[in-house]
Amino acid sequence: MALTKEERLALINENLAEVLNPEIIEDVLDRGETLKIYWGTATTASLFREWLSLNADGLMRLEANSGLSAPHPLQIMKIAQFLQAGAAVKVLLADVHAFLDNLKAPIELVEERAKYYRFCITALLRAVNVPVEKLEFVQGSSYQLTPKYTMDVYKLCSITSSHDARKAGAEVVKQTDNPPISGLIYPLLQAIDEEYLGVHAQFGGVDQRKIFALAKDVLPRLGYKERAHLMNPLVPSLSAGKMSSSEPNSKIDLLDTPDVVARKVKKANAAPKQVHENGLISFVEYVLLPASELLDGERCFKVEKDGETLVYKDIEALKKDYEADVLSPQALKPAVTESLNRLLAPIQAEYQASQEWQETTKKAYPAEQPKEKKVKKVKDRGNRRPAVKPEEKGATEEKGTTNAMENLSVN
């Protein structure tokens, strides 16, 4: 059944924090054209190997200053909604950006990680029954190394001050005491990508707003048209503790078993009666409720409590019950675990059935080899004479005596 313009706009705009130039999107829909949206991800982080971050910096940040976003459930659900609304979505696997952003990943691993991202994103969209015919992956280096693109980057460099470039990338490019020039070029590339990908809109987090503002300003100065910008919010984390790469409980792996997921969600921080900054409730709002509509045709989040089933069709009803302590953290966590495992199950099955995906994973994220401990050598200074093996000692002494006698006779 074909969706109306209003229904498409509702899917596109749901759960967004802000939209710049919304009239561009409406105009495309009024003309009956296919809306084209691009979303970029720098192929650096572990992606869905650390799919659901439990760190205190926010669910949408796998690591601080993540540049082009590392995919998270909220963003994948938005891409799913874009596709459901009939839009064509281009996923930019930004390998060149990954190289420019302070060398977050070794350049030799970037290409393998780009392949890994394709597998993960496609599998997640299939898991919520979204058609992927209008989903396209584009590797940045396929066009970002061409002469025309390079010339446009030079033009942008000539009309953009270092102050504006630094300001645009302040929240997304890794900041250091002595930053490389690549950090200034990074936001310029993200702006010009809109033209070369041939889209009507770019999707990203609110932390990229300054880059979007830069694009609105500089693209017309190169003779290119403005685009719309769709921004998702940064939502609370599931844990009050700081994420640590050495702490496996601080993140949920795409391939975690149901028992492991249950254990990790159980440790998530969720104060009773507190809705604000509650990561579990935000996860239900931005991921699980939209996913249920894609899977079942209607929004529904169920919680089993004291022998009865609480059914929530919208997040406001859930928040109201949580504030009144009708819904407790002890009841909410198992419900989140069940819904999350439902999402992960088909993805894990697809992974197990794909030898290519498994091999790509090994190449993209090779196991770290244990470092050999250096054994400190004991220096035997002795009498500062060259060491002599025991079996050679007699012969050496005899030779030394002979030479000494010969030298004496010469003298």
C-alpha cells in the first residue's frame, strides 16, 4: 500500500532533534520524485562488535569525538524508516575521512572494515523486515581521489578560513594539542560529499550541526545547491560508568548470546521513577518501539510484571508508569533484553551462515598478538677479555703462548 506524503514525512521526521531546510524534502515529495538521503560513517571503530555502548558519554557516541558517526541502533532505525518511507539511502563508507581523522584506524584495515560495515548494516535492516533495494553503499575513495573532487576541495580551502574549518569540526574531529591540518580538511570533505553523492539531504547527529551549517554556506559559493539536513539527538547511555575497552561489560557485542545480553542489560543504570537521562527508556523510545512497528506492523512494547502483561503503544504511557513506579527497573530490564535479543537473533544466524562475513571480521579486527616479555640479559663483564669456550680454551692458550714467543724472538 502506497504511503501518502504526510505518512512519508512522519516516518522521515520521527525522533529527529532538528531539520535544516525541510522545504527541500517537501518539494521533492511534492514533485513525486524519490528522496535521496546520505549518511556517512568513518570505518574506524569496532562498529557492531561494540554495538550498544554502555558508556557514560551517550549511546550515540561509541567514542568521544567520533567524526562521521559510528553506527548505533538509533541511526539504523532512522535509516530503516527512511527506506520504509520510500527514500533511497546512500551509506558513505568514509575510508578517506577515517584516514584524515587523526589516523584512528590503520590504513591497511580500513578497506576490510568497510566490507564488515556493509554486512552489519544490511543484516540489521533485514532483521526489521526493511527492503534494501534502495540501499546503496559508496566507498569514499571511489570518488574522493578524482581530479575534479580534489580541485573542489582546493576551492573550498581557498574560501574557508582556518577558524571556520576548526569550528565546524570541533565536536566531531579528534582534538589534540597540536592538531594536524587533516582535521581542518575533514569537515570540508563532508560538506562537498553532498554534491558528489547527488542527494537531497544528509543525515547525522546534532553534534555535526556545525559541519552542516558550513555546507549550507560554502556549497552555493561553488555553484552547488543547498541540501536539507536531518539530525538525530544524542540520547543517554545505559550505564553511569565510564566505558572501557578493557571492560567487556561496558558494551554489547553484535554476537553476544542471549545470556550475555541479559547479564549486561541487568547491570545498566536505571534509577527508579527517574525518566530523565534514563538510557533504558531512551532505548525503548528510539529503537525498540520503531523496530516493533517495522516487524509487526504496529508499535508495541510488552513488559511482564507480577503475572500481568503491561502493553505500551507509545513512550509517553511508559514514562508515566515509570514515574509512578508502576513500571520498575526490575521489570523493564528483562523486557528490554527480550526485545533486544529478538533483534540480534536473525543477525547472528546470518553471520553464522556466511563464511565470507566471518573471514572479513577476522581481517578487519585481527586478534591482538600477546607481546613477548623481554628477558633482561645478565651482562658478564668478567676480566673484559673475549669469552672463550671451554673446549677451545687449551688450543687458545697454546696459540697465545706460541705467538708471544714469536713476538719476543722478533723483538
